[in-house]
Amino acid sequence: MSAVSVYHMCVRASRGLLRLRQGARGSTAPAVLDVVRTLSSDTSSSSATGGLAQAILQERLQQQQKSQGQLPPEGDDSGDKKNEQGEDKKQKENTAYAKKVVLRLAGIMGLGSTVGIVYIFGSNSVDEQGNKIPDEFDNDVPVIQQLRRTFKYFKDYRQMIIEPTSPKLLPDPLREPYYQPPYTLVLELTDVLLHPEWSLATGWRFKKRPGIDYLFQQLAPLYEIVIFTSETGMTAFPLIDSIDPQGFVMYRLFRDATHYMEGHHVKDVSCLNRDSSKVIVVDCKREAFGLQPFNGLALRKWDGNSEDRTLYDLAAFLKTIAISGVEDVRSVLENYAHEEDPIEAFKRRQAQLAEEEEQRLSELVQQKKQGFSLGTIAGRFWSRKQQ
């Protein structure tokens, strides 16, 4: 290899290195390519010297990439893994930062909402002219006033949900010349008189149970009919209008008239302003009359079957109680308190009583026949004796 060719090779290599240093702040790939091309353009002169120079340049390129955090050459899996780990770490950091921002925003919004609630519900009530109404908290520090009024407001609201709206849910019984039925019948609406059904096409619908009209017509002269439901008034009022167009239902009570106890809406008979010995509560949940268990009759939930006859049998049962003039209905309902289906139990007992009555009548007839036959024989014997 001639000295001239070696000289030219060294010059080109030095130029390539100079370009590599100048392109350190930008992209190093073009400078490296120029150096490689420069060295590879004269491979015919000396392959050994060119290979050594190329190895030196590749080593310098790797060092430059490490110092600048650039990707390694193709085929280096360790660099790809490091890059993926860096991206995962960055993503986790971004997620953690986003969570912190959301939590801070939620805390700020919660604090703002709390302050707004305390300001709104903790202020003095005003009269029609806009003047503040004094209360027992006026002598406290302003902040304490706001907090105590807010606490009292929510306490009263909770009490309103738990307790009935009034200790006397029904008006006083009617006096002469008006007619007051001797007994009071309290009926639940949902799953006793109506069955709620939902479909995607129609939404919520309520199916009328067979025998409602018959029940009202048979019991209206004997019972003061009251609908007492755990539904809200907005939902139940139009439903009652639809099932009672003739106005047999005398009074309507809704969810706000119940006690809320252990997750159940309980109907307190003592708040009805009626004699408890003459009140019958019909529901499909025993918890509904849990305060007075012997005033209630727990029917099975109606599943919407159009062949159901329960209300017809219920009318017969209640009519029997009223016609019999029972002084205390609790003495009767106590016998059905533990029955899974009290109406079926009533029908069984009625059938048994009818069978016993039929047997008694047959025995009386038989005794009369025997007495008649003995009397006939005695009469004949007496007449012969006189002759």
C-alpha cells in the first residue's frame, strides 16, 4: 500500500471524526455514515487498515450514543429492553401524577361542597319579609352557629324519614249521623293488590290482581278501607285511582307515614287513631306489622298469575270475622300468625268445620229418626194397653 493512499485514508478519517464531533448536539447518524462510507470507499487498497478504522469509529459511536441517551444500533436487545423499561416507568409516573391531581381536585370540590352546605343550611331562617328569625344558636360564635344549625337540620330530616309524619295518621272516627264501619282494614298496594312488571319496550307497568273489585264491594259496609303502602305518594296515588274508581278506599297513607326500622318500612297501628282491637293489616311482609304482629295477616306475594283467587278467599275470611262480631281481631289473627299461607289455612279450617257441622247434623237426624221410631212403638203399645 502506497504512502499516498494511506495519507488520503487518514485525511478522510480525520474529516469524518471532525464531522462526528460537530454533530454531537444534533443527530450523529449522518456523520457516522459519512465516516463509514469514507472508510469503505477504499477497501480495495487495504482491508486490514480499513477494518481497524471502522471498529474504532463504531466504538466511538457507541460511546457517543451512551453519553446522549440515544438508541443503540439495530440488533441490540438490551437497549430495547431499557427503552421499554423507561417508557413503563414514565407511564407509571404519569398515572401516579394524574391520580394525585384527581384526588386533589376531589378534595377541593368536597371541601367547597361542605362549605356551601354549611353556609346554606346553617343560616338563619327568614320570614315572609326576609327578616332573620332568631333561634337558640344566635349567641354562639358565627362558625359554631352555622355548624350547629346544619347538624340540627340533618338530624330533623333523618328523624322525619324514620318517624311517621304525625302521631295521628287518620282523622277521628265519624260520628252520627255519619256511618263509621266497626272495623278498619289496612291494605298494602305492591304485591298484594298490584304486581309491578318491567320490560324494555314499556318500562314499569302494574298489573291488577283478580278480585280487587269484589273485595272492595264485599267489605266496604263492614270495614273502613285504608291503603297504607311503602311506596311514595307520587307513585301510589294514580295507581289507587285506577283500581278504585268508585271510591271505596276512604284514606291513603304512603311511605312518609311509616317507621323506618332495620331497613324496613313498618306500619305502626298505634298511630292510626283507631282501636287496635278492630284493626287488620294485610301485607306480604311480616316486617311491615312487626310492632303489632297479631294485628297483621301476611299473604304470599302475588307473582302476576291471572288465575289467582286469593282476594276472593280473603274477602270471605274478613267477612266472617266482621259478621261474627269479633271483639278483638287479634285473638283470631294470632291463630294464623305462624302460618306460611294464612288464607289456605283458613280454607282448610273452614272445610274441617263444614265437615264437622255436616257430621253433627247427620247425627241429629239419626237421633230424631231413632226417637221417632221409639215413640211410635211406645204409642202403639200404650194404645193396645188401654184397649
